[in-house]
Amino acid sequence: MPAEKLPDDPSVAEMIGWITARYGTSKADLARMFQTTQSTIHYWLKTDNISYRNLRKVRSSFYYLNNSRDPHADERKCEECGRWRPVADYRDGKAICRACENRKTLQHYWENRDEELKRRKAKNWYNRKTG
Ligand SMILES: [Zn+2]
């Protein structure tokens, strides 16, 4: 398969499916290959849900076996916006990028602000009625 035909963001199932079809690897082989258990492999295939650390392992194997290099080798996919971003765009231990983190903080601020305004309005209305 020529390098340019490789998808840049295949699912875990696609990558493992390709490895299995090409090399006839069993679940036990895959578990050894990725230093995990067969039930974890089964879980990945079924849910496409995989940790960042394990995704790195699967991706590097997939691209290596395709004689290619991972186009997102130094990046991580943001769980919020779904974009691949440089690892430096994430705070330690965060699965969402700084841009998304900032947006969420701002959104939280505006939501609180709306609540505050509503409270104040209600209070003014009450004071006017009774004052
Ligand atoms: Zn993001």
C-alpha cells in the first residue's frame, strides 16, 4: 500500500483489522504486541475507545508495518473538538486542548453571569413591588 493512500486518522478497529488481515495475528498475539489483555483488545475493537497511550502504540505499529510514519506522531486528538493538536497544546494529564479548555472556562463564566443577572433582576422586581 503506497504511503499516500494511508488514512491519517484510522479507527482502532481499522488498524487492528489491517494488522490481523496482513499478518494473521490472533487476539493473543495482539495482546502481547500491545502489552495488554485480550479482553482489552476486544474492548477496543468493539467500542473504538482507547487511551491516548495505547492509541500511540497501535498507531506506531500500524504506520511502521505500512513502512510509513504516523502523520500525527507528535500530536494528540482533542476529545472536545476532535482536532489533532501538538502535544504542547495540552496541559499535563488533559485530554482536551487548551483552546477548548479556555472556551469552556469562558462559557462557564457567561453562564454564571446570566444566572447572576437573573437573580439581580428578580431582586429588583421584588424591591420595587414592596418598596
Ligand atoms: Zn480542542
